[in-house]
Amino acid sequence: MKPFEASGAFAPMVPEGGDALRRLAVKSAGATVVFGAAGLAVQMVGTVVLARLIGPRDYGLVTMVTTFSILLVSCGGSSGVPDAVAQCERIDRTLANNLFWISAGIGALLTVGFASTGRLLAMFFGEAALVPLAAGLSLTIFLTSLSVMHLALLRRAMLFSTVARIELVSKAFSVTIAIAFACAGWGRWALVMGACALPLSTFAGSWWKCRWLPGRPRSAPETGRLLTVSAHTYGRYSIKYISSNTDNLLVGWRFGAFALGFYKRAYDLFALSAAQLVSATALVAVSALSRVRGDRAQFHRYLLGSIAVLAFLGMGIAGDLTLIGKDLIRLLLGPGWEPAGQIFTFFAPGIGIMLIYGTHGWIHLSIGRADRWFWWGFVEWIVTTLLFFGGLPWGPQGIAVAWDLSFWILTIPAMWYAGEPVGLKIAPVLGAIWRYIAASLLSGLTCALLLVHMAWLAGMPGATGAAMRVAAVSVSFLCLYLLAIVALYRSLAPLQSLASLLKELVSMTGQPSDAKADAR
């Protein structure tokens, strides 16, 4: 894609509303979810293979460093700049040049700065091995900053399938590199090599697909405003990240690298199953909602429909993984990772509500109120941190329960605060989700009781027993969950709506994928 015309104006055009925008958003979301699911599969394969090649202590040591480095990666522009570019009314070559060089400059400075902090990390955690690891992982900061603007331009053109392909190939390349070095006996350094390979391949793919070479920066009036929006978004991300990673700091500091390795594997599987759905659709949703924000009725309809679909999927996933989590981890990670399975069982009940909670950010960004999202982050930080400290005496399992409670406590206040500027009330949000929560709870309790009365299945040892329980419980839960939804709605409407959406996604598979074709 050549994003700019000879005049310097942004070239690709997308529809501003109506059925054309809906079709484009649905197709983009479908492509993103499909490629996101493939990316999830790649990550799962990597997790399974690497868990058999690298021990919990090495994972724990790398996590001690990435807890800080990932926050700085986002400071280079990966959080903030894409959202600012997506929601601004117009962008030209000059503005893009400025944003690129600002992101790259910040990334370079943070890379050098973080590489020199290894000794501080080693002193805090009491692990001398963190000094060289910090230097190696610092490269991910600068490499990530080089692709931020190119990816943002592709997304602004609604070329989400192109971005999804780049991300999928990059994940596959990263996992392949990590596994290759792990097989060669590099241990924790295999994880470092994989982490560096991800932004490197993303940089190559984004520059190949977005045929734009940044020019020298010049004065542009909009630069300051977009940097303000980016700062608010990044500030919100930073607060969210700090509150979300306080658990890693507490577990690593209090219980050591081994416990952190088990905890991090459990958390990663929890986050992958939940966040993949949100991250795969968030930018599509924000882009679509931004274009209908002037029509409140249509805005509410799009948003509530999206929340209902996430509740349908999320509550089903949460109920099933709560029941099969321990056996699933046994199958995926193999012997020696049993503590991670126990921790994951406590994480799983929060997956569904985590998906729903994430949608409050869609509202803030789509209406251009990243400042309100930033201030809400302080509330989230305070509540989550207090819950973490409350759960600390019960070890990593207590921290996992604190995670679940934070989402259940914060969701309703967050949706009320985010929806206030656009007149979104809480009652319609509750109406869109409560039946799925009830269906998941009823189905989960029923399956748990059935398993108690099937002692022969519950007592089967080894991987064979775990596989049989996973299959039997999952099928039983799915049937009960769908029946409960139909009973609570007294209608097949939710199932028909989901089937209709899936049919529409499939029917669009063969259509042209670029935004210009959809805009005609």
C-alpha cells in the first residue's frame, strides 16, 4: 500500500457509516479473528514445546526483565500512536514523518537506558543473571518503535487482514527462532532470541506492505494534538500495565524465580485465551465506532452487539477452562508443570468478565476521550493493587483470585464512566451479558456435580485420563451451556445471531480485501 498521494494527503478512503462500514468492519473483524486464532495456535505450540525444553527458573528470570521492558516497548509508540492515528480526522505525510521519528527517537533512548539498568534489577530480585538479560531484551524496545507508524497507517486504511498476516508470520518466526535456540541448549537465551525476532520480523513485514519511506520531520500543527492523545493513551496503558504486572513483581520478590515461572506460564495461558479475542477485534471496533459516534443509536447498537458476542464466547470459555484447566495444563506443558495447572484453575473464572471489561476502552478511544480512559486507570490501579496485596498471603493462587475479583468489581463502574459522554446506560449493558453469566455458572456447577458422581473418570491417572476428562467435560459443558442460553432467552435468537454473523464472515472471505474496494 502506498499510503500518501503526491499532494501528501492520506490516500486510502473508507466509508463513513451505514451498511458499507458495517460490512467492512465485519470482514475486517473476521479476518483479524481468523489470523488471531492462527497466531494463538502458533503461540500455544511454542508454549508447549518450549515448556519441555526450558525450565521454570529460566522462564522466571526472563519474566523479571520483561516485566519492565514491555512497558518501555509501548513507550516507543506501540501504545498510543496507533490509537491517535486511527481516530484523527485527517493525516498527511508530514504528520506521519514527525510521529515516526518521535517514536524511533524515544525507542532508541529507552533502549540505551534500559540496557544499563540490569544491575538495579539484579539487586532488587537478588539474581545476578538479570544483568546480561536486560541488555539483550533492551533491543526489543528500539526494534518495535520502527514499525509503529507503518502498522498504524495500514490499520487506518482498514487493512486489518494485512496487519494480521504480518503479526501471524512474525509470531511464527519468533517461535521458530526460540525453539531452534532452545534445542541448541541456549536455555533462557532462547527466549531472548525469540523476543527479539518478533519485532524484527514485524518491522520487515510492515515496511514491505506499507510502501512509505519516512522523510525528514517538519513543523505540523496537528503533531502536538496527536502527541497529547498518544500520551493520554500511553499513560492509561502504563497505569494498566503497572497494575497488571504488580503481581509478577510480588511473586518474583516474595517467592522467587521458580514460583514466578509457574505463575507466568499459568497467566500467559489465561491471558492468551482471553486477550486474543479482545486484541484481535479492538482496533477494528474502535475504527468502526469512531465513524458512527455522531449517531448515538447506531453507536449503542454496534457496541452492545459486540459486547453480547464477547459475553457469549467469553463466559463459555471461562466456564469450560475452570473445569478442565488443571488437566489441560498437564497435557500442554507436560510433567513438572503441575503447579501452573493449579494456578490456572484460579485464573479461569475471570476470563469472560475480562473480555467484557476490555470493551470500556473501545468507548473512550472511539469518542476521542483518551483523557477519561487515562484517569480511570488510577482507579483500576488502586483497586487491583489492593487486591494483590490482599491475596499475597495465599501465594500465587491468591494473586490469581485477586485478578478475577478485580474484573468483577470494576466492570460495571468502568462501563458507566466510559458510557456517560455518549448516554450509554448500565441497564442495556447488563441486559446484554447477564444471561451468559448465568448460563455459564449453571452449566459449570452441573458439570462439576456430574464429574463428582463419575469417580471412574475423575480418578483416571496420567495423560490419558487428563485427555478423556478434557474431552468429556468440554462436550458436556458446551451442550449444557447452549441449552441454558436458549432457556434463559426462551428463544434461539442468540444462536441464530451468532450463526448469521459467522455466515456473513464466511461469505465475505472471497471478496476483495482492501479498503478501497469496500468503499466503492
